[in-house]
Amino acid sequence: MPCIYCASEDIYCVQKRKTKTGEHSIIRCRACKRRHTPQRGFARYRHDPFVIFTALRLKKSGYTLGQIQRNLSVTFRVNVTRKTVLDWVNKLA
């Protein structure tokens, strides 16, 4: 994985941090001396990526937002609003 600032391959792990979403590495580039955390696709989402993918798959299959909301509630015991599902669809689909 190259540095996001200078594209150098000469990087190393400085430390690991524990957050609510799991353990994250802080990476430092030897070329430009800058630090960053590698971005994960769903790092900022509250819900499990599998739940989000399921909602997107259901929407693509023709389900309404209310049907998707009820399906996620029954299947995963996750309380999401129709607006949340709509935001996922608009952003990720």
C-alpha cells in the first residue's frame, strides 16, 4: 500500500490504536515523514457492512424502503430508519 501523500512504497507501522470500530494502524512514510491511517471502506459507518450490503441488495431487487427496514429489523435485529437506508442507497449504489 503506497503513501497517500507522495505515493512512496517505503512506509512502516508506527503504532496501533483501539477504537470503537476495531484496531487501526497508524502508518508513517519514510520519504515524506507524514503519518496517516489507512481508510477502510466502511470505517465511519455505525452498522455492520453485511447489513448495508443486504439493504443495497434488497433495494436492487425491488423492495421498498419500508420493506427493507422491516427485513433488517427482523433478520439482524438492527433498528434503522427508511432515511438511513435511502442514504446508503444514494451514497453506495
